[in-house]
Amino acid sequence: MLLVEAHNAIPYSINWTNTNLITTDNVWSVNAELGVRGYSGADTPVVPGTNARTVLPESLILNVKANQTNPDALVEGGVAEFEIANPTIAIKGSDTARAPYINVLVDTTGFSNIRFRANVRDLSTVNNAVQQVAVQYRISEDETGPYTDVPSAYIADATEAGTATKVTPIDVILPAEANNADPLEIRVMTVNAVGNDEWIGIDDIIVTGITSTPRRVFDFDGDGRSDVSVFRPSNGGWYLLNSATGFASVQFGISTDKIVPADYDGDGKTDVAVYRSGTWYLNRSLAGFTAVGFGTADDIPQPADFNNDGRAELAVFRPSNGTWYVLNLLTNQFSFVQFGQNGDKPVVADYDGDGRADYAVYRNGGWYILRSSLGFIGIQFGEAADRPVPVDYDGDGKADVAVFRPSNGTWYLNRSTAGFAGIQFGITTDVPAPADYDGDGKADLAVFRDGAWYIQRSTEGFTGVQFGAANDIPVPSAFIPYPTPVATPTPTPTPTIFSGRATSVNATINGTNAILNDTGDLPANGGIITRSLMSGNVLNGALTTGLLEAVTQGAFDQSRSQAQIENLNLTVGGNVFTSDLVPASSQCTCFESGPPTCDGGVLIANLRINGVFIPIVGVNQTVNLPTGGTVVINEQIRTFSGNSAVGLTVNGVHIRIPTLNPGTPPIADIILSSAHSDINCGTFQ
């Protein structure tokens, strides 16, 4: 047996289409770089049906059955390589292979937010066991220590009866102790089931992490140092003095924009971005340009990483109601939290060092912080005219409560580890721009004065840099609030009325109707309704699905709905419809000026009709069926009522098959993934 010692550098990915990786029983790869091993678990004391999450010991019996071709014919359990149409490594429990698993060895040195992804595939058609899957990890390779289970990755049953089509994705961020580890072992395991076990493939393995330092480091070239940089409102130009790559400039924005630099695509580089009257314009270094409507003209943009995935979420603080609104660009999920009041200055930062940004406001010298791990805290530190400057000055991974006092040019720091410090550095008219300019993990005191930078670096000492003009905005000051102006009373708003509904399946076949995973109607005052089903099987098996999800929600100036179906299989009217994913989404948004708007669409994956792949090409795309009838893909139905009410229904796939007898109901009328949103805007937002 070959014990592979290679530790894969991340990002790491592997699938099993190269069948030369494993050619001999119990030998893992002809080269030593594979960094994956399989174990039979024959030496693990497990009784059938044991909860896989509780099985933590390791196995010492290296195992793989190479060059297999038929999962239904291979009775013996353990680990196997199947050279089938879509090759894969697979695991199966048995009375002898009690807890088989594959082990992925990676080196996460210098990385955090370790993300593990894989597709778990049902390969067996003849049995129907409850085949559990657990994901576990450990930070050693001494072959003595137990593993730690990752509860959020657990799959209660990865198989379905009579088919070999079910695919269950795993996508999980490992706990913080998996960061910066060499080696880190990640294993995917099943256990001996009650009854006849099934083979399950572990395919499309991806392990990634992020190397970016905490948010708002203003590091445009990804070298771990904040860059001297300015935005020039007069021409919308960004001028960057990158510490690694030198000077760069980009034209992006107009004079009235608010700059919102942050790492929106998780590549460790700060992205050029602006906020304009409720619309975000992002020039992402990895993912490219995008524009997203989220917020209103009076909101204060506060992009931050609220979920520790290495990407900044779109976030705004609305002074009029003291509410934070957050949009995750990766998942398109929306949330809001009421924390603060009119006149507060938002000072979002990671105050408890858990990698997640915390909601926080500064009010006349008082700090009110809702920490994501440690809960609420209030601190009196500063005066009304001070400018709050919360960053990590002592390098402990926690943002420190701190202020710059223009009246005397002094910085007052309440550092979480190093304690209090008062440092005179600057004059009344300076703009504070603290950031980590020398890359030592500690924020440096810095001020911008009429085109000149004065920086007191914590490791490399003082420096002065002439870069910029008198009216430029130093980019590292983008989120430092000014003293509170006198508040202007605002009229009492009239309420916005919301409506929405999301349904995964609404099918009528030969007069029999079936509705699956329906949210029902969204209340007029908004809120959120979510529904999900692990799978669907209706109409005497004519329609089967994997996971079904539906959500409808309404808040402040937007209603939105989403529905989706995974692993669709539908037979009707002599036609067979399949798809890996059928999603639909719609949203309607109010604006302070101008009429409301709606938009939406679909991102359908691998739609096939009678085995023929159907590319998605636009709105209301129509396909004629060979047996009669039509399919409308990305069906969009809009409604309007005056200048303040709009609506949009997006149907992912709408199938209509008429009868040959006029005046009789159709053979089928089926809507797959329907998302309806509408909104009647109040007089003020």
C-alpha cells in the first residue's frame, strides 16, 4: 500500500475524469501529488445505522478498488474507483467496511475561511438504504487523534430508491481552527447502513481559502499593504500608488458619488467602487463590472464581510429608521437589522475578531456595538466633534475603539490588547486615513493634507508622500464619518405596500393538480416567508425533484421572490424534461424620485427536452414540442398601476400541452419555479 504524503496547496480541486490517477487496488495514484487517500473503516467499531457525525476515530486500512465499472454489481463495501460515464471515487458501508471515507490533505498556511465543496452522487439503482454522509476534519497527521465533525455539512440520506441521478452538494466554511494549518485533513465518510448499502460518489472536490487581510485594508494590488490612493471628484478618477505594482489610475465615477472601496469578489484585492443614489457600481478586480440597485440616496453605504466568506456584502445604514440592510452578492440573500437611530454615525468593523463585521454606531462620544459573537456592548469614548477611526491598531485581529480629535490633532486609541494611547499626530484640517501601510497587521496613524500624506508606520516608522491634490478624497478615509450636522426634520412617510409569492411547482396533468413548496402570499406590510422540501415526487411519479426552495420577502423599498428546483425529472405528454437546476427570481424596487422598477430572470442549468440540450437565450423563449404544445422559458409577465405600483412574475419553465378536442382542458399546464413580486410605493422612502 502506498501512503501518500503530499499536502495539496490551496486552492485545490480534483474530479476523477482522469482514470489514470488510480490504476491498482489499494494504491492511491501513480504519482505522489494526488494528496487524497481512501480508508475502508474495517477497523472502526460501528454498528449499522450509527449516526455518522459521532464516528470520529480514524481508520488505518488504506483501501481502493480500482477500475470498477458497475456500482450495482460491486457488493463489497469500502472505497472504489468507478470508470463509468462520469468517473468518480465512491464509498459504501458494509458489515466489514463499517465507516469508509476518503481523506483530502491540504496545506492552508496563510489562508483563512477554508471552504470545502464536493458533489455527493447516488450511484446505485438496486438498493435504497439511508446512506448518511458526514464531513470532518483534523489538524494533525499523527494517525492517533480524532476528527472534528462539521454539523452543517451532514447529509442524512444521499440516495433515492431506484435511481442513480441524485446529486447533493456540500458547501461549507470550516471552523477557524482549520485556518493556517499544515496539514489539514478533510474527510468525507459514510457508515454501514441498516439494510443493503449503496455506493455514493464523492466528486468535484474543491478546497479554497482567502489570503486577504481584514476588510477595508485599501490594498489594490493584493500584497498585504494598504496603498496610498485618492479619488478625485472633479474628474471621477482614482489614483493609486500601489506598494507592489506602482502607479495606476482608473476613471470610475462622478463628482457626487460616494466611494465604497472593498473586496467584493474575495480575491484579496480591494475593488474600485462607488455608490450613487441607491445604486452600487463595482469594478471588481476578478469578477469584473457589475451594477446593483440596493439602497436609497440618503442611505450611508457600509460594505463589509458580515458572514466571514472573504467577500464584502453590500450594506447600507438608513438613518431615518436606524436600520441596516445587507445584500450578499454571492447568494443574493437579503437581511436587515434595526440598530441605531437618526443622527448616528455607522462604524461597522470586526470588534470581536471572529472574521465577521459587527453592526456599530457612534453617537456623541458613545459607541454602541452589536458584536456577532460576543453580543452587545456600549462604550463611552470620545466627544461629539471627534471623528471615529475604528481599525486594528495593535494587531490582535480586533478593531479598536478610537477617535481622531481635529481640535488638537490627537488620536485617542482604546486598543483591545495594548490598552489606551493618546498620540498627537496631525492638525485641525487634516483628514484621518489610518490603514496598514507597512503590512505588519497593525493599522498605522495617517493624515492627508492638501495632497500630502503623513504616515506613522508601526514597524517601518514615519514617512511623508506627496500624492494627490487639495480637493482629493483619500481612499482610506472612505468610511470615516464627519461630525453630525444639525438634523433636518423629515415628513412622516406613508407606508409601502408589498406583495409577493414563490412556488417551486404548480402542475396540472390530466385534470390533477399538484402544488409543491409554496410560500403563500406575502403580507402587505412585508416580512419574509421561506419554504423548502428535500425532494418531491408527485403525480404518480411523473414529476420528481431534489431540493425545492422558495422565499418571498419585502422590506423598506424592495420586494423580492425566489424559487428553485434541483434535479428535475418530468415525464408528460410523451416528453421528458430534465434539468440540474431551475431557478427564477424577481424583484421590484421603489426610488425617491422616478417610478418603481422590476427586474428578474433565470439561471437554468442543463435543461434538456427529450435528451436535447436547450440553451437559454432570452426572455419568453419558446420551444415547440414534437408531440404538440409549447415550452416557455424565462416567462416574464409585468403589471403596472399608475406611477407607484408595479409587478413582475418570472416563471422558470412553463409547459402547455393542449388536447386535440377543442373546449376541453389541456393535457398539461405546468409551471416550474415561479417568483412573483410587486410593490406599491409610499410617498417617502
